[in-house]
Amino acid sequence: MKPNTIKIIYWTSTVIFALLMLMDGYGGISRQQAGVEIMQHLGYPVYFLSIVGVAKILGAVAILQTRFKAIKEWAYAGFAFNFLGAFASRAFVGDPTFEVVFPFVALAIMAVPYYFWKKYEQKRYAIA
């Protein structure tokens, strides 16, 4: 794959994923009714929405920045933990299959910008 193609896929997928996380984070901070209902259904305190919301916004900013690789890596790890935790929570309360599997779909979506970030960094330093 050409370096320019990798760069385009990386930035497009990263911006889309970051926007999704920003919107989800805002929904948590503003305690949207759907989020409140899900937290209550899963047995978590409603204030947990604000904590996760702030973390998602900070994570989205972290994956968009280009200077601090370790922070970006930890942001991706945080998103992965979030999705795995959502999967486990949904499974433990006995939710329908789609709702249990959906966090894995989100994890797969996140894997695209992560994979192309690694490819982009590899190609970028191979050229320099």
C-alpha cells in the first residue's frame, strides 16, 4: 500500500472515530437520558457517565494529537478497556446478543485507525 494511501486512511478513520468518541463523551457529560437509563440498567451510578464522558473526550483529543505517542497509545488502550468493560457489563446483566456484541463492533472500528497509525508511523520513519 502506498504511503499516501495509508496516511489518508489513517487520518480519515482517526477523525471519524474521534468524532464518535467526542459525541459519546459529550452525551455522558451532559447525562443524556439514554445514557442514564443504560447506567441504571447495568447497575452503575449515574455519575459514572461523567467520568467516562470526560475520559472519552480526553482520549479523542489524545488520538488526534501527533506529538506524544505514549499518550496516544494509552488513549487507545483506554478505549479498548472501555469497550471490553461494556461487553462484560452487557453480558453479565443478560442483555440480548446484539447489545452484548456491539462493544466488539466498536472495538473493531477502533482497530482500523490504530492499525493504520502503526502502519503510517512505520512508513513515515522508513522514509526519513
